[in-house]
Amino acid sequence: MDLVLHVTRFQLRAFLRNRKARMFTLVIPLILLALLAGVFHGGETTVSGVTVNYRQFFVPSVVVFSLTLTTLAMLVATIIQQREMGILKRRRATPMPAWALIASQSLTVVLMAIGTVALLLIVGAVAFDVRIPSNGWVALVLGVVGGAFAFCGLGYALSTFADSADSAQPMIQLITFPLFFISGIWIPISELPKFLEIVAKIFPVEHVADLVHRAFVGAVPTGPVLLDFAILLGWAALGGAIAAKRFQWLPPRRG
């Protein structure tokens, strides 16, 4: 664990010094939150059977969006770039075991995600008066933790299907953007056709969104909350199993 924490600290410092990474994970979610919560301050919608105004809908939506990008998208891009540049190969040649390398990389993006989520919660509460009820914190923690597990597992799995950094970004966009629209993030799931709701429930983004939205409205019955969390753990296990079978430490051969 000392090695894991050492590598994690190194990677966090590298992130904080990377201007593009800071823009991607911190600044863009804040701008998006300010635009959505600032523009759509009137009107109401329904979340988990509770009528809320659009600010109460969009603040948790941006939290889910940021969590997905900071874990899934960032992890896939980082893994593919490091593999292509031979960094993974060099690290694997050190005495540090493979599980420690994977754990440190996953812990890095999870800590980044938690920091970003905390910042968004503070801005949402201070600037837009959107706060989480006292009974919603457990659902929020389960959503963030379960989502982080699921997206890290899927991040390693998806990284095996792209052979270059240039192909990673289009692949992630092709996967995440449709899911954002059918998973109750930008459009309330209560306003979508029933068949899209059924399709969305197959994938993990909807279950993260359901937990986080439930947390913000205080509608947190034990059954649905635990079901969402269990499905996220299932996706984490599936992603880990695919990655264990397909993951490569060496750069792809050209030509």
C-alpha cells in the first residue's frame, strides 16, 4: 500500500500541474453548472416522484456528468496514452506488482472525482441554494462510490478496445453522450419515452444518476437505493473481468 500511495501522490501532483486536465475535470463542470442552474432557474420537473425546480434537477445532473468524465473518460484516455508511450511497459518492468499499478491509477481518478464532486456541491449550495437533505447523504455516497467502482472497471475494459489515443476520445464520446441523454441527466427520465427508460436502466450511468438525484430530493427508499448500488458493483465486476482477460501492458504494434 505504501507503493500505491506513493504513485498516487505522484500522479495527483502531475494532474494538478496539467492545465488541460484541470480545465477538463474542474473548470468545465463549474461552467456547465453556472450555465444550467443560472439559465434554467424557473419551471419544474419530477424526479423520483418528487416535484422539483430545474436548479434542483441540474445540480445533481452536473455532479453525475463530472463523475463520469473524471473517472471513465479520464481513465481510458490516460491508460491508452501511457500504453502508447511505453509508460505502462516501463512501470510493469519495475518490482511494483500489477495490482498496485492498477489500484494507484484507479485511486487517482477516484480522488479527483471526489474533489470535483465536493466542489460542485459547495457551489450548488452557496450560489444556487441547492442542498442535500439529511437523509440523502447515504444515497449520494453510494452513488459516488458505486459509480467510481463501475466506471473504473469499465475504464480498464474499454481501454482494451482502442489502440491509440486518437481513437480513444471518439470512442468515449460515442458511448457516453447517448447515455447522458437517456439516463435522466440532461432530460428528466420521467419525460422520456418508456422504451428509452428501459434501455437506460441496462447501463450504469442511469443508476448513478438515480442515486444522486434521489439524494438531492430525499426520496431514498432502501430497496431501490441498494438495487442501484448492486447493479453498479455488477458493472464494476464485469469491467474488471473483461480487463483481466484483454488488458495489455505493451504498446500496440504498428504496421
